[in-house]
Amino acid sequence: MKSKSHAFKQQAADALVNVSLQKALLNAKDGFIVKRKKAMDELPEFERLRTKAIEIKEHTLSHLDQYLEYFEQQVIKSGGTVHWASTTTQAQQIIVELCKQANARTVTKGKSMVGEEAAINDALEAAGFEAIETDLGEYIIQLANEPPSHIIAPAIHKSKQEIADLFKDHHKKYNFNSKLETIPEIVNEAREVLREKFINADVGITGANFLVAETGSTLIVTNEGNGDLTATLPKTHIVISSIEKVVPTLEDTSVLLRLLARSATGQEITSYTTFFNGPKRNSDIDGPENFHVVLLDNGRSNMLQNENHEMLKCIHCGACLNHCPVYSAIGGHAYGWVYPGPMGSVLTPIMQGLDEAKDLPFASTFCGRCEEVCPLSIPLPKLLRQHRNHIHHDKLNTSRSRLGLALWAFVASRPALYRPLSNSFIRALGWLGKKSGRFSWLPFASAWTQSKDLPAPAAQSFMSAWTQQQAKKKSSENE
């Protein structure tokens, strides 16, 4: 997927006036939040599990090379092959070549954010393969020719009517002409269309929520079962995963699993939790004849050594998106690349460059909810603040903003100057806004006032009022 992060401001503005999107976001707003809270309330050992999970990830990242090598050894023992891709281009080349070796025509795909990151569908289609997304949400946005807008609910921005219209347009070739009016009707029609795709697929591609070094297993969690069909029916199963997904043992995996579904969808565990261990054995009833794992780096090795390493703990649950006031107002497409929300505002500048995504670190109120709900307590506000510092240091922000910050720093670092100036400014605003109680326009604050009014401040600052109160208190004590 080509990044459009450079156009974040315009895309966010468009999202705010998109009536259909705003309605869809409103309908979805509380669902994830309420379900997560209920799931956490029913898990009294949540904080203990969170602490353990952080320890597991920190230990694994400190020995990542060893666990990746051990994982590869175990995959080979089970009859599979591991392929190493430094870049997304290499990942594309590896997967296209594997599909050619399989003499494939049709490729089914389970939902994979790393697959989106590497633009696997584009590479497959350019090479002449038919690539079909089998997760219902991913299938919907594939028909719409759109990227996912959420990492666990990719079509969350679509209304029921929009989906029905898409199916009507695209399913005519399969002789489906009924007017779909209910969600069960939509699901059943998708199931009938995809059933033939599953049966006829030559290659199946899935992602991986975790890679288990101890056993060489790849693991996916789904609620539809499409991942299982994608992995077991074709003769060749390809797993694409990023390198930080590896976990030392099955016991460690169970700790992370107990946090993942609760944080993502509010479930104790997803409907399907499936481990894959190499190709079909002689005693197996079904399964692929060939098993390949493509491990993508794409800059993650560099992250291990720098201030962004804590982002590698992310298990892609989506909790930070669900609780973010910015994401809930504009949706995922405004962010312009694969990863939206707070985690995307950190990851996209790392992977696409600060120059491309310089507005994303500012897509935050710094309310701290993202860090609070993150099952790994990733300090997302701190990481966003680091990006902002680099943007200012590298002069990627405007000269006007740099001048404003310089003036603010000069005044704010001098209390003897700051206090009288701020008091005078507040008194002036209080006097000017006394009649209406608000401002619909202010110089240097148009980004705020163009979409909302700014309440007029009180005629006296808190600091000034507190100082006067303390002086009166001291005076009364001396009397």
C-alpha cells in the first residue's frame, strides 16, 4: 500500500465531514470499549499477566536473534522452510516466486497486517495471480478497493447498505442478484462465494499473531475460521510475519493470548486459535504439502537498537485505536497507511520516514488512554513526543511553528516575564470575550476556531488567584 500519510491534515478534514463515516464510527465507538472493560473486570489477575507479558517481550527482544534462529531450526525439523526478507520488496519477490513454484493461479489470503505492510496483494496481482481476501472485513474492502481502516475490524467504516451495494455490484458474475437487507444475508452470500475460492485455491497465505520458537509453530487467532481453511486446503501454505512476533515458549504464548483477545474484542479467547506446525504428515488427514514462513524485518532490527524499541512489544490488539479520541473522530483512512491510530502514528514515521508522516505525531491529545489500555503498557505518548522532538530538530515543521515555539520557550522559562505577560493576556481575552463568552476566531488559533469556539477565559489566571489567596491567608494568620 502506497503511503498517503503526507496528506493527513486534508484526509482528516475530509473524514470529519463524511456523514456516512461519522455514522459508522459512532455506531462502533462504544462496542470495543465496553466489551474490553467487562473482560478486564472479570480478570482480576490482569495486572499480573500484563507484568509477565512485558517481561516476556523484553526478554525476547533482548535475545531476538537467538529465538529467531531457534524458531527456524524447529520449522525445518517439522518439514517447513523459513525465508528471510529485509525489505517489503524482498518479501514480495519471495512470495511471488513460491506461488510460481506451486504453479498457482488462485491464492487465498487470511487477514494479515504485515501482508498489507508488504503490499502482497499488489505484487500477486501484478504477477498474474488471483488473490482473494477471505476474512469478511478484508474481503469487503478488497471489493471496495480500499485499505483497512482498523487493524482488527478492517471494514468498520462501512455501513450495512454500502456492503450490500458492493456485493450487488461484484457478485453478479456469480449469479447472485438478491437484494441483501440483513447482516446474516450478507454473511451467507459471502460464505457461498468464498467457499469455491477456498476449494480451488492453489496457495494459501496467512499472517501470524505469534511465532513459537520452542515448537516452530505459527499461530493465528480468528473468529471466522477463514484462516484455517486458507492454511489447510491449498497444497502450499505461506505464512508472512514480522520478526518481533516470535515468543520463546508455548507457556509464554498462553500469557499473551489471555491478554490479546480481551484487549482486542473483549473476548476471553477468539473462536479459533490455531497452531500450524509444518506441512502435512503421512498420518494427517489434511493439510498443505508445502509450508513456508517469510520473516519480514523492514527496519525492525534498527528499532531494537534505538529509542523506538518499545514499539516492538506491540501485539496488534487495536486497544489504542478503540480508545483514542482522534481515531474515533476521523477513522483509519485519514492516517494514510497500514497502521492507524496511536500505534500507527508511531510506526508510520519510523517505516515511511518522518518527512512523509510528519503530521501523524501531532494526531494526539496526549490524554494517555492509549498507554493506559495497552496490554503491554507501551508508552505511546512518550514515543510520539520523541517524534515531535525530531521533527523540530530536523526542521521538518514550518518556520512559523519553530518561531512560535522559540518565543514560548523564551517566555515560559523566565517566570518573572511569563507571569505578568500571561496575566495581561488573560485579562485582555477575558475582557474581549466577556459579552459572548467565547471566541469564534483568534489570530494564531485558526486551526482551533475554524471547527469550534474557544471559551473566553476568566478575567484572572489560576496562578494569580492562587497567589492572592495565599497572600490573604498569610495576612490573616499574622493578624
